[in-house]
Amino acid sequence: MHRSGTSLAAELLVKLGGFTRERLLEGNQYNPRGYWEDAGIVALQDRILAACDRSWGSRQSFLPMPEGWLDAQEMDSLRVELEAQILSGLGDARAARAPWIVKDPRVCRLLPLWRQIAARQGIRLAVVLSVRAPAAVAASLEQRDRLPAPVGRLSWLVNHVDLLKQGDGLIAGCVSYDRWFTEAPGQAGVLVSAAGLPRTRSEVEEAVASIVTPEFRHHHKVLGEGMADRLFAELDRWAETGRRPDRLDELSEMAGATLADLAAWVDSINDPHVLGESLEAQLDEFRTAYLASAERADELQSLVWRLRGPLALLRAGRRVLRPAGSRRN
């Protein structure tokens, strides 16, 4: 998920011997030390999400992936492109004799496509979850992307539910953002184990000391009682204990069912037929109100004309009764 410490984790893995291709997204004020994201992979995965009507930051981006998206016809050419990118990256990594580190939060949504390609090519995938409290992620997204906090929380939920649903058997471990500042060596151990990097404890500690600094900690962990908070609590426990919690799948399924209901509702209000019926109903309501107002206006106009005659006679009589040159009191 975006803004969850994935850049820190990727930088640490590269420091410890992981491989990335040279063309990475450049850093900016929100990630001064770089995003560690492969520019080619990111651009392609943005196109894939757009083809699924799930572009980042759009109104649809916080909904589950559409039903049957993986087998849609428009995926055929995009799948070929992604497969070529993956094979190219793996070839470069093998030449460098290092594991290829792919850091891109978009994989949360597109993992089924990666699994499909990996199965066809005999590639071993290892996924490490990098999690952060929903409120902190939402605050960071609001600052960077101007996303309202509730939308940021919803995006957190849908990204994690998608990954947990599709990551069965692939997730090698979990690290939690705030734990980098209290138990960094243990978290780094999860990363090097998943990547298959044979590093000594002293090497890991040295890398951690050079990378994990207080400047990374912008928003502190605050937990509420919402579904996203409950799911995060289980993920954070996973990072703490190194064991996948028993309740995690149950909570993820509950959240997934809720998101599916939400998606159906959003799809219905975006459906042109439904929108048309709603607009017709509003038009009928306004037309009825207009006709009623017009009828009332005619009644009032008729009353005005009826009162003008008596009022004119009254004024004329007052002029006759008042002596010439008299003043009003």
C-alpha cells in the first residue's frame, strides 16, 4: 500500500545486496531518498489499472477489482507487455547474481496477474507485506495527493483485502512501519529471509543504522475501532510475532464482503440507466413544483387585478374629501 514504508524496505534490501534496474522513479519532497520503483513497471501497471477502471486517485480506485478483469480481452496485450518486463528484469538480476526487488504498491491489486505470469514462466515469487496504521496512511495521502482522509482509509482497506485474498502461499512475512523505529533488525531479518540474501546480523544492523532514521516518522500510529483498524491490528501482530494470526483471514473476508456490497452500490449509482431514471424523477418533481407555482402565480395575479379597482375608487374618494391645499397629518 502507498505511504506504508515500502520505500524504506526497498532501500534497505538494495543496501543489503538486492537488485533493481537503473530507471527508477526519482525522489521528491514526499520521498527525498527516492521511491525505489521501476519506472517501466509503474507506467505499465498504471495502464493496466486504467484499463480496469481503477486508476489511482479516481472515484473507482477504492473499489475491489472488477469481476473477471484478469481474463478480459483488453488484458491480453498488457499481459504480454508485463511478462516481457518481468523477464527482462529477471535477466538483468541473474546477470547481477542478485534477487530482483520489485517495489510497487500497485502489485497489491495486480498480484493475480503476476502469479499467472510466474506460473507460466516457472518464476518464484516472494511477497513481503509492509503495513502502516490506516489513519497514518490516510494523513500522508491527504498531504501528498489531497485525498480526503475517509477515502484514504477506504483505499487502505481495499488494497490490503485484495492482497490478502490473492496472496495465499506467497506472503513470506510482514513488517510494520512503526516497528522500524523500535525493532528494526528483526524487521530487516524478515526482508533478507524472504529475498534469500545471506547476510550476517552485523551486516543487517549496519545497513539498518544507515537507513532507518527519525526523519521517516511523520505520522504516528493512531488506532480506532473501524474495520481497517481491526485488520491492521492483526497485521501488526503478524509483524510482531512472525506468525500469521488466526483471525486475519476471517477479518479479511468480512471486509471483502463489505467492499463487494459497496462496489455494487457505487456501480448502481454510476449506471447510466439508473442515473437517467433518477434524473427523470427529479425532473418530474421540479415540473410539478413549477406548474403548482405557476398556478399559484396566476391566482395571485387575478387577485391583484380584482383589488386594483376598489383601491382606485378609494384613492379617488380620498382626493374628493380632502380640501384643496390641506396637508396630511
